[in-house]
Amino acid sequence: MEIWESLEDWQKLLIGAGGSYVIYYLIFRATQSARDSATRFFNASFDEKQHELPHYMAVVSDGEIRVTRPDRSADSIELSTLSRVFVVTNDGGAWDYDVWFVLEGSKNILEFPLETYGSDEVLKLLKQLPGFELRGMNSTSNARYECWPNSQAEPIYS
């Protein structure tokens, strides 16, 4: 008969002379195991190579903004057709792109994440638009913020 077979055996062990040591040991091992498991989980979850998001690239040139997606497809918008600019946020957090620029023109729409290579140049250009206001950058919810023309004071929820 093993010592762990019944509740009475557990009680005898815990009440006996070595009971407090056994309790300490069990709690220590459970805590150590949980800590080690959590450490392994977070190290694996946030490893840069495993967590790297696909890359977008934006280029501003000759009156247009061109964005190349991770699959190498590309789209562009002519600045002369630009009619509205939005920042769209989502609750994707660290697992996905959670801030997107949406440029709406009379012919098409161009979308790209904040982390796009070259987005600094795009933002520099957008800030030159009269009345442009960068909004929604600290949002962690699913929302759409109109930045230009800036006719709304609150986010537009989609």
C-alpha cells in the first residue's frame, strides 16, 4: 500500500513529525514548477524570431505614396486624389499590427500599419496637410479616428 492512497494517509503524513516539511516542500515545488513554466511560456511567446510580424514598406515619391505588402504585392495612392485620412486601431496588441493608417482617395484606398518601413516619411507628408491631426495612437480598442479632414472630435466606431 502506497502512502498516498487515501485521505487518511495524507492526514497522517501532514500531521506527523515531518508534516510541516512536506507541506513546505510541496508548496515550494509547485511554485518553482509554475514559475519555470511561466518563464518558458513567456520566453517562447515573445521570442523575436517567433513573434516577428511581416514587413510592409512605404515610399513617398512624385506625388504618390506606394506601399509594398509582405507578399510583395503593392498599391499606391496619388496625393492629388487624397480625400480622407484615418487611423484605425484594434485590440490585437503585441500579436498583430494594432494601429493602421487608411488613406482614402477618389480612386482607391491605401492601408498600412504604423510599423511600416518608411511610415515616418508618410507621416511627415501627412502632417503638412492643412488641419491634419494625428489621433488614436494610444487607443487599445477597435476604433477609427478621422485625422483629415478633421471634422470629428470623437472616434468614429466601425
